[in-house]
Amino acid sequence: MNDQQERSEIENWIVGFTDGEGCFSVSIFRNKTSKFGWQVFPEFVITQGQKSLPALKLFQSYFGSGNIFVNKRYDNHHEYLYRYCVRSVQDLYLKIVPFFRKHSLRTAKQKDFELFAEIVQMLIKRKHLTSNGMQTIAKKIQKMNRKKTSQFLKSSETIRHAPAEAG
């Protein structure tokens, strides 16, 4: 098997594995040291049990970034959970987003990825440093994975500083 064929097989495997087990998520949480008192936190995550740790190491090796964290569980699971996480905006922008733009996901997760990629782009362009940009990001987040209203959009300071809706 040649290197090109092997690389293509790994890339297809990464797409399939991500479709089944991956998550593109963005959170906004309070941070008093940031400009608006809120911080945007994007991450690409794959979670697996300890027996599948080699799969997470393959992700880390392929992308050359991210970390693997252990979640020592003491509930009804029989093994620890491990999380491969890429949180660096630069790595998300330069490695993760281009990969999944070139190799599309095949499930509804593709829609979450598209919103995720838009948010990462906004962070690179520093749009999160404006009130309007933060609100746009928060609205995009609401369309992803979870469907509840963002705490950022519900906060009194956000409501006070919100631009009037044209209508």
C-alpha cells in the first residue's frame, strides 16, 4: 500500500470516527479579565473509553496538536473516559477547520461544523472583541449542539448593550 492510499484511508477513518464520536462546540462563559466580561471557548473533542485511547492518540498524531485528558469516572462505567481536545484557536483555524472543509462530514454534524468554522473565523478576525460580534457568536452557538438560550444573551449587561433590532 502506498503512502497516499494509506493517508486517504486515515482521513476517511477520521471523518467517520468524528461523525460518530466527535463534537464541535463553542461556549461563552464569564471571565472578568476579558473586554466584555465574557470569553469565547471553542473546542473540537473526541471522547472514548480507556480501551480506545490509541484512536485518540492517532487523532493527536495526525493533527499534530491538541491534548488528551483523562476523566476518572467513579459512576457506572468500568473504565476511565479520555478526551482528545483541540482548544487553540490557531490550531482550530489552521488544522481542524481546513481538514473538515476538505473532508466533509456525512451526518447532521456537518451543520454544527459549519457554524463552528464561522465562529473560529470570527475569533481570528477578532470580531468577539465587539459587542455586536459577541452577540452574533452567541446566536450561532444556540444553533449548534444544544438548543437552550445562551447565558450570554440572557445576561443583563448584554441586554442593556444590545443594538436595537431593525424592524
